[in-house]
Amino acid sequence: MKIKNTLLLLVVAAAAAVSCNLFNNWDMDVPMGVDKHANLTPEKLFDVQFDNNLATTPAGDICLSFEPSKGIEKECTLEAGKNTLLGEFTVVADDGPAISGGADFDPAQIFFTFDNPSDKTVKFDVDVEASTLTKAVQTVTFSIPVPAGKTGYTVLIKSSNSDVPAANSNATVIMDNTAKDVFVGHKLSGPVKFKVMAGVGTTKAGVAPAASAFKLRATAKVFVPFTLRKGSSFTLIKAFTDLGLKLSDYTIESKEYDVIADVTNSMPFEISGTGESVQGVTATINNPIAAGTKASPAKTSIIVRVNDNSGNSLVQDASIKLKFTAAENGARINNGGTLQIHYTGIKVHQF
């Protein structure tokens, strides 16, 4: 009887030992194979297409862009030697993306669009009333001839020929010294008001041509190119779907999981995850994504740890707050630089 009891105890002990060994070696993480690629330009990251206060220049730079809710359009009689008031509109220039640590703003550029369906050249005189962070309200006037029969005729006003144009245009006008005093070295702040007059000249012989009625139109955009100083930063909140990974394609029934990826960065910004909660979800990146350049992209392997306390039983998506820090002075957000992400796996933590 003692022998049987002893054998029984040995069997139970062995089973317990095996059970403990299995438990200790049980991998609580469930890996999922992923092979997804995303190529993200600054234009996509900033949603420039859907943000009325941002624009992409022909050189690929992201710049601030402000326009009125509506321009002016008026049917008027063009009489030789007489100017007609077409109307007024206002553009409100705000600060754009919140930048911590400072940004440097290039001189503002004004992009006009005119319609002149008449058979005469029309001179549009535009009074621009603007204030800056360092100067009170000042008014400058631009006189812009628009050829006969032109609709959608564009004119770009900039401070010098060396300024990289913020937009392609039919004509370019360089600011005089009075305008430069307002727009060069000073950041626009608050409303910019436009008052538009239009008229035609007299003939050389002084004989006034017959008056004619035409529908004239004018509107404007204000572009403000900018650069970031080394160490200055801005943040963006992006969902994984925005970053090229659709989490709903995978069965994730856990509050905690890792997203594993290799990132190639050719933008002059180091990128990190702030770990701040976005709708009950926090996401942190184990390694800052190194800054790179178009000529020398930087490669970084990362793990994004996601803690989801949103209350959803099945993960559909998650957002991460990304911090972009300029790695050099004069860093521009340019579409020539990209963020290429190769997602290689998801590891779900089981509890």
C-alpha cells in the first residue's frame, strides 16, 4: 500500500513539474505576420488636399495659405479714365501648425486671379491693408494690368526675383520698397483686407471709347513659406490607417499589442511618439525615427507599443501622436522627402 501511495505521489509530482514547466515556457504573445508597405509624403501626412490653410508650392514645399471665403464679382461699365469700385474681401492669416521652438517665415506672396472678358486691357488697382506681429496696420497698392479677353488670369506678387514662387502664374510683379517694408521681415497677423478698383485708360488722342458693361472678377490667396529652426517641433495625430496599416484586417482582441516596422526617412525631421492618449489609446515608439535627407535616407527599426483602453473589444484602428523635430536649421517640409514604412509584424499580448 505504501509503495502504491509513493508511486502515486511521484506521478502527481511529475505531472505538476511538467505543468509548471509548460506554463513557464508558454509564450503569452501571439505573433502575426504582416507585409505591408506605405510611402507617405508630407502632403499626405498634413492632409494638404483637405486643409485650406496649407498649400504645396511648385518646388514641393508645404507653406501656409490663406484665402477669402468668397472673392468679388461685379458687372460694371468700363468708362475711359474712370475707376470703378468692384468691392472688398478679407483674408485672415493665422499661425498655421503649432510649432514649438520657433519658425522663420519668408516674405508673404500674394496670388491674384482676375477675369477680364472685355475687349480692352483693364487695370486693377488693389489696396492691401495688412498688419504684422511687429507693425500696425499699413496699406499698400498694387496696380495690375490684365489683358483683354483673359479669364482666370493669375498674377503673383513677391518681394524679389530670387524668391521661390509659391505658385505658377501668368505674370509676376515685384514689390516696391513700400510693399517690402510691410511684407519683408514681418509675419502677417490677423485680417488682410483687399479693396479692388478697375478701369481702362484713354486713347492716345484723348478720345474716350464707348462705355461697355462687363462682368469682372477678382480674388486672392496669401502664401507664407516657412522653415523650422533646429530643435523646433510640431505634432500630428495620425491613425494607423493614415499611415498605411489597416488594423481591422487582423484579429486583435487585446488591450496591448506591438506593431513592428522598418522605416526609411528622407525628411530632415526626427520622429517620435509622444505616448499621449488619443481617445483612450496611447502609442509609444521604442526608438525615435532618425532624420534623413533625399540624398541620404535614414533607416530605423521600430516597435510601436499600443495600449488600448477605448473599451472596444475588437481593434478597428488606433491613433498615434507623432512629434517631428527639425534636425537642422532651415528645415523645410518638402514633398521630395518621404516616410517609407515596411510593416513586418504585429504581436498581441495575451493576459
